[in-house]
Amino acid sequence: MFYGYLPMILDGLRVTLSVASVSLGVASVFGMLGALAKLSASPVLRGIATIYTTVVRSLPDLLLMLIVFYGGQILLNRVAEARGWGYVDINAFAAGTLTLGFVFGAYLTETFRGAILAIPRGQIEAGHACGLSGWQVVWHIMLPQMIRHAIPGFTNNWLVMLKATALVSIIGLDDMVHRAGLASAATRAPFTFYALTGLIYLAVTTISILVLTAIERRYSRGVRREATR
């Protein structure tokens, strides 16, 4: 039915999941730094974080990816030429993951900021009053509750980012969508392979929802018991 291209498509899924996983890690770092900057007492840090989230969320993901892949390569090679270095070639995987991570870091900034603000201030003060260090307060009080509040928004961002990984095929990365296009061109059966790719995306997103829902229930267990009393 798939003309022997199914293993090739599934191997492309590995690339897609790799891009999504690395991008999620990069986005989480940008998101946490952005959230802390927005909540800091420094007006400079708050201003930088505000500009970051406003500008990035206003521009198309594909446009940013093309700017990083092509514009970044031109900039690096001009710097390399000025310093007498050799030609610098930006890897498509690095460009794709860094761009997606940078873009979705802006969205996770608001997710993490809202999760931190949802933690009652009195609990943090109580932790300090009990003699806990700043790191212990973060690890034992803030982080568990932040995860609980952040998971719904985190889930939405992960699902959107997983679909956005299809954009990396534009810059030549050999992901699942790119391989589906190759199979479609070779067999002249585009509907078959793009429908297959859509079903695979649906399966991955469904599994992701189930896993993240289970994590949310785990972190909300005590809260839900208290709410039912």
C-alpha cells in the first residue's frame, strides 16, 4: 500500500521527534529565563523580556527560521571572513531547533510567569520562616506547584511546537514531512503519504496528551482530594 516507503517515513519520524525534543529543551530554558526576567525587580530585564515576547510572538515561525538559517549564515561568514576564518555552514538541525526553541520560549515565558504568580506568596514566606534556604524553597515549594500550574499551557505549547517541526523541511532537514514529499513525488500518490504523515502526527499528539495529563494528575492529586472534601 505504501510502496515500500513506510520504513523511510518512520525513520523520518525519529528526526521529527529529535527536533521537537531538543526544541522543547531550548524553549524551556528561554521560557524560564524570560519568566524570571519579567518577574525581576530590574526594569531593564523586564524591558528585555517584554520586547522578546512581543516581537517573537508577532512574527511568523517560518520567517524567523529563514532569517536564522540564511541571514545567520551570511552574518557568521562575514564575521569569519573579517577574522580570517574558514567558511561557516549552519547545520539545518541546529538552525531548526534553535529557531523553534527561541520562538516557543516566548510563549513558555508567559506560561511559566503565570505559573509562578499562581503560587501563594505566603507559602514561600512560610518556607523561609521554617529555615529553608532559597534553593530549598524553590525545589520543595515553588517547583512542584509551578509544574502543576504550568502543565496545561506547557501541553498546548508542546502540541503546537510538535506540528511546527514540519517547517524544518523547508530548510532541507530530512524529517518526516520531507520524506513524505519525496515518496509522493516518486509514486505520484501524495494523498497516501501526506495522510499517513497526518495520522502519525495524530498518534504522537494523542500519546503526548495522555502522558502529560497523567503528569498533571500526579501533581494535582493532593489538591483534588482537598477540593472534594
